[in-house]
Amino acid sequence: MCDNATIALLTTFVAGASTAIGAALTFFIKRNDFRVLALGMSFSAGVMIYLSFMDIIPMSISHMGNGGYGGKLAEAAALFVFFAGAAMAALIDYFVPDHVSTSMLKSAGKRKGDRAHKAAVMTAIAIAVHNFPEGLAVFVTSMQDIKVGAAVGLAIMLHNIPEGISVALPIYGETGNKRKAFTIAALSGLAEPAGAICAYLLFLPWLSPSLIGGALAFTAGIMVYISLDELLPMAKEYGHEHYGIIGVFLGMGFMAGSLLLL
């Protein structure tokens, strides 16, 4: 049991660290190339939308079913929590106005810069909240079956790379501060091992399939809201007419391919 716990924690640390890999990749992109920024934002939106509906929601329903919710009740419970997550994202969006998020990042005050910074902050919050239950899921799965846990951890590592890009790219594009962009993106990934550590130290006696399923559905709602309300409108504003939709399907294709390979 102790060996399984050690491997489970290491798996979540590696998965969370891959967010920093994505952040580092943004430094090879020409700063203020708004076409790339538009593609990056819409790519991230495609990743999060596809992942939410094709992977996280089905996983949530499965966990709900294993937790005692039967048939349609498991679906209803997951969908209810999904919309609750979207509502929470809307509240966060309402109570984090542009001037607050931009002051956090020392914005230059330009309108597009304000929106980019706010989108980066909202995306970082969404990803951090999303990564926490992922860490729980990887830890619990690894404790039950090391091979299955490693496969889940690899899947999470693959999709954390574009998530790191989605946080770092708008910050770097508007401030030119590589250290700040990298740090904020990397910190959002630390929620992954934090979830595993909490599972090990605090929640292990109370963890249940329905609790994990609810956490996953909740964060899926947050991710979809951020994608539709922040990332896609900004991608259209920054890029050319079709950049947003191209990036969305590139992101969806990336996630589809990575999930099929596992």
C-alpha cells in the first residue's frame, strides 16, 4: 500500500509538471503575433471542450454509477453538477472584473491586454480547479491498479501541455515577461499533486466514487464556460475570421488523437 501511494503521488507530480512544459513552449512563439495568440486560445478551448464532453463527463457518470446512482440518475446527477460548475464560473467572472485581474498581472491597461489577462487568470483558475479532482482521480485509481493509474496519468500529462500554453501565451504576449507567464502557468499545474496529497492525508477515509464524479463534472462545467465565454470570443477578436474555429478543431483533434493512443 505504501509503495502504491508513492507511485501514485509521483504520477500526479509528473502530470502536473507537464503544464510547465506547455508554458515553456510559448517562449518559442513570436511575441504579439496575434494570429498565434488567437490559435492558441481557440486550441485550448477545443482541448477543454472536447475533454469535458468526451472524457470527463462520461467518467463522472461512471463514477456516479459506481457510487450508487443508478442509470439515468447517475447522468442527471453528473449533469446537474456540471451546470453548477458553469454557474460558479459565471460568478467568478462577475466578481473578478477586468481591473482586478489586470492589476494582478500589472497590465499596461490596453483593452485587448485587459481581456487577455482576464482570460489568462480565469483559465488558470479553471485549470487549477480542474487539476485538483484529477489529482484525486489519479491517486485513487493508482492505489487500486498501478497500470490503470499510470495510463490515466499519461492522458492527463498530454492534455496538461496545451493547458499550460493557454495560460502562459496571453500573459507573455501582453507583458513580455517570460518568468511571470511561466510561473503562473506552472502554479496552475501544482493543483494536480495537491489533489493527490489531500487525498492521501485528508480525504482518503471519505473518498467515494460519487464524490470524485461530482468533482469532475463540476470542473467540466467551469472549463466549458471559460472556453465559450472568454477564450473563443477573444480568439475571434485577435485573429482572422476563421482562426477561432480552426484552432478549436485542432485542439479537439489533438485530444482525440491522444486519447485514442492510450
